[in-house]
Amino acid sequence: MTSAEANNVESTFALSIPASSNTKNRKYTSIILEEQEKKPLDVKKIAVKRLKKYCSCTPTKAKNFFVDFFPAVRWFPKYKWKEWILGDIMSGLIVGILLVPQSIAYSLLAGQEPIYGLYTSFFACIIYFLMGTSRHISVGIFGVLCLMIGQVVDRELQFAGFDLSDDINGTTQSELLNQSSGVCGRSCFAIRIGSTLTFMAGAYQVAMGIFQVGFISVYLSGSLLSGFATGASFTILTSQVKYLLGISIPRAHGPGSLVKTWVHIFKNIHHTNICDLVTSMLCLLVLVPLKEVNECYKSKLKAPIPGELLVVVVATLVSHYGQLNANFNSTVAGNIPTGFMAPTAPDWSLIPRIAADALPISIIGFAITVSLSEMFAKKHGYTVRANQEMFAIGTCNIIPAFFHCFTTSAALAKTLVKESTGCRTQFSSIVTALVLLLVLLVIAPLFYSLQKCVLGVITIVNLRGALRKFIELPKMWKVSKMDTAIWFVTMISSAFISTEIGLLIGVSFSVICVIVRTQLPTATMLGHLEGTEIYEDLGRYKNLRNVPGIKIFRFEAPLYYANKEVFKTSLYKHTGVNPILVIVAKKKAERKIIREMKQKTTANSSASTKTEVTVQLSKQEFEFHTVIIDCSVIQFLDTVGITTVKEVVKDYKQIGIPILLSNCNASVIDSLRKGGYFENGTINTLLFYSVHDAVMFASNEHQKNGDCEANSLL
């Protein structure tokens, strides 16, 4: 690198490239790559241009916006009726049949009346049909979100002075009339809390879509979401035990509510209703085997056996004709009115109290919806738009909040059923909505005698998927110990502290794990596979050999302020030479030799003494002459990282060992250039496209220097 080139480092950097293709006789030349001239940014012009772009409205732009916001407008006119209609009708009917008992059961989990669960599933199906970009996911009630809503509802009911010791009775027609006249009882206030919470969650999701901050979901890894779902499943299971036993217990709130609930259960277990207990056991004995049959033979069955619907129908008939409520005091669902209530606005006065609770609900709902939609899109070969999914699920919460609904998202179990029964498009959601509409207008009152213990069993049986994750733990541990730790920490904190705090702990622990991975990265020495240009980890592969006289070091992480000491320590350890210690030892030896020489010589010969000392110290040799750093895994450098590289290069240079960099990406090269790495214009500032090029260059240079020394001796 010439001095003129070195003076132009602000816009150039040096690269060493092979001048001939012959590997053995490969010669290297230093070239200068000139960067394109970067004009200063005119922020005002850019801002004005973008504002004009986004604020201007033309007929074409308005049409495109409308079509993008409602994707059904684009694909539904192209619907292939002969090919797709049968599969969509079949999947829509089956999912609708499954949704009826689940909507009623999960309503209890959310602290709501059964009718509101049916409303929620109905509106979600219609809105997602219009706005969703996934062809397969089923949007509706999701157990984990229902649990989170139920906890907020219970807290606010207690704060408002309602008694939580008794379960909500069925909504009566008189209470519905009272709601319309402004008088609000417990059931009315519960759905007011739930719908306001839902509105806020939807508003957060739409806002995140507008500002395109969907990246938040990347912090919710698969292991974290799985651990959160499993931990929440324990809380869900615990909340349903009282229905299975037919006992009334006080509701526990706050951290440790799971343990408190089990304490209340065991204190009141002697009040168990035998009728509810027997019914629960019989339903479990029927539902669990049917679920296993559906799972084992899903490839052979044209449609899954609707075990939940069968159990609900039979249990309702037995309860009605056996008068279980009157004879055995068994708790029943109560009156489920038909039709729709007039829309009402959310309770704006509740927003200050529940705004913080809506945020984790919105993030979880969006993350689950997007992850499922992307998973099935990849499986079936199409694409989804994550930002539009956020708008869709947000709208599925905002609009239904005015119609006495609570939060929705995609659900894995129903999506799997939907896909396996022939779903081709979201037209199946319309079929599902028609099934729910039929129930809402005609069939709903027939569930009056349905025991709540049956609904509890349905909820618990649907937790099988999350609880089965324990079986996969050994496999997960073998694949990634870090992911297993994230899963376990999130699961424990979600179950034994609370769902919201557990989610926060899981995210925090996940971020800490990422930081630890960068602070304690893998650092290896590379060996050469003879006859090739391949260099890999010496500790992993047996058929590699060390390159004579050259140490090749790889640091597998970004180099920044948090791991700079790890970088230095690893480099010193793997090369076996700490240049700082060598320099210190060299200075001590120099002082010692000078003292000895002064005792033997006079003060007049001090110049010759220093020369002799330098000659003696220069005889120090190492088992290698060059260090090559493979930068292929270093994604970026910060200012501390740049300084660290410069310090290491300088320190090794002082003991006569050059450091060469190879495989640097554009970001690393740009950082080095801006950090003044190329300013001295020495051999150490050359960059190499590959490790092999750096090895050949170092070997040639060492051989050239050896020949020069031999010639000087001659």
C-alpha cells in the first residue's frame, strides 16, 4: 500500500487478491477499491418527498389501499368453486361444531357468560375472512388469552365490590333488559371489563401495525411461547378443578395464585359434589380416548370424531331429564339467550386501570397469530403479510369489543383440524360463522342444563398439547440447552408467579441468554484440509492439520464492548502467546542485560551496549510467525471492537508477529475504515477475501523474508 493510498483512507481500503491462479506460485497484489461518493442527506427534502408519497391520494392508490386492507376483495372473485368449495364447507362445519362447546367452556375461563364466547367466535370468523392473509388459520377463542382476561376481570370485579365467592349464574332476560336501561349487574360489568380490555388490545395491535413494530414478536421465540403456554396451562387446569369437583372456593389473585388456589381446593375438598365428580370422570374417560384416536388416525379419518359435541349433547340430555341441578345441586350453564344485544361502547373509565394489562395480551395474540399463519403458509407454498395480520387481528378485537366480545387470536388445535379436513381458503370461516349463527339464533337455549363440570373437562382436555411438551424436553435439551432453559424458566414463572410476570421474566431471560451468547462466544483454531482451500475447527474434525508457522483464529460473535476482553483472552489462549506479557518480559530482560553490561563496560560505550542488547533480545522466536483472524462470523464491530482490533494488531506487531484479517463482511470493513484501521498503510492493514488467500500470502512473505535474511548473512 503506497503512502498516497494511505492518505486517501477516508474513501478507500486495501485488499489483497491473488495475481495468479496457480496456488503454489500464487502472488498477491494490493489494490484499492474506491467507494461510491456519498452525498450528504437532505433531511428536509426526504421528509417532504415521503410525506407527499404517503399523504397524496389518487384513485389507483385508494383502490390498492382498499384491496390490501381487505385481501378477500382480491382473492374471492377468483374463487375456484368446483375445486375448493367442498373442502371449505367440510372444514368450516367441523370447526364450527368444535367451536360451539369450546366457546362456551372458554367463556368461563375468561370470567364471562357462555353467550359472549359464542359472540366472540362469530365476529372473529367474519372479520378475519375479510382481512386475513392466511388461508388456513382459525381465529377465535384461545385458552391462554382467556385466562389472562379472566384474571383482569376477577380483579376489577373485586375492586368494584362484587362478590367472587359464587360463580356467575346464567344471564337472565331481565338482566339483559337492565343492561339496555343502564343498570349493570355482575355479568354485565364482567363483559364490560372484558370488551374494554379487548378494545385496548386491538388498539395496541393496530397501532403496532401502523408504526410497523411487529419486530417485537421476534423476542417471543418458539421455546418462550411454548414455555409460556405450558405454564399458563397449569393455571388454566387449576382454575377448572373447582368445576370438576363442584365446589365453591375464593378466587386467588396476584403472584402465587396457583398455589393459593390448590390450598383452597384441598381445604374444601370435603364439599365435593359427587354428581359433578362422577360426570367429570365419565367425560374424561370418553374424551381422552377419542382425542387419542383422532390424533393417531388423523391421516385415515376423513374428519375428526366430534367428541366434545357428542359429550355436550349427551351430558345436556342426561342433566335435563335427570334433573341433576334440582336433585344433586349440580351447577349448570344456565340460560343462554338467543339473538344479539345492541352494541355498546367500551367503558372508557376503565382504560386507565387496564391499559397496562392489555399490552401483553395484544403482543401474545399477535405473536401466536403471525407464527401460525407463517408456519402454514410455508407448508402450503404461499406468503402472508405480517403487518396485515396485525391489522386483521387488531380489527378482530376492536370491532367485536362493541358487540360484547373478548380478545381473540389464532389457535393451533383448531387450525390443525381446519387444515386436515380440506380447508383451501378463508371461505371456511364463513361456514363456521353460519354454524355459530345457527346456535346463537336457535340452539343456544338448549344448553341450559349443561353442567359446568363438562365445560371444565373440555377445557382441560384441550390442554393436552401444551402439557405434552414435557415429553419433548429430552430432545429439546439435546438440540439446544439454552432454548430448554428459556422454556423451563418461562414455564415455571408463568405457572407459579403469574402469567403476565411470567411472560416478562421469560422475555428478560431470553434477552439475557442472547447477551450471554455474545459475551461468551465460541472461539476456535482452524486447521487445513489438505488438497483443498477448506479451513475448519481443529477440535471438531480429525482430518485437519495445523498450517506450519501460522495460527488461524475464528471468533464466532460480533466484537463489541461487552466481549472485547473475551476476544483478547481467547486469542492469547489459542495462540499460546500473550504479547503484553512478552513485551513486559522483554523490557525486564532489557533492563537486566543493560545492568549486567554496564558492570562490564565503561560509560563511553553505552551506544554499543544498547545495540548488543537489541541484538540479543531480537533472537527471541515463537513457533509461528503470523496470526490470521477469520472474521466470517463477526457480524459487526462497535468503536470498542475497532479499538480492540487495532490494539491486538499493534501488540503482536511489537513482538514481530503480523495479524491478517480475512472474510470481513462489508459492515466490518466499513467500521474498520471509519475507525482509521488502514491509516498506517502496513502489511497488517491488508484484507483477504478468504483464509486460504491469507495463508498463502503469509507463507510467501515469510519465505521472502527468510531468503532476505539468508542473503544478508552471506
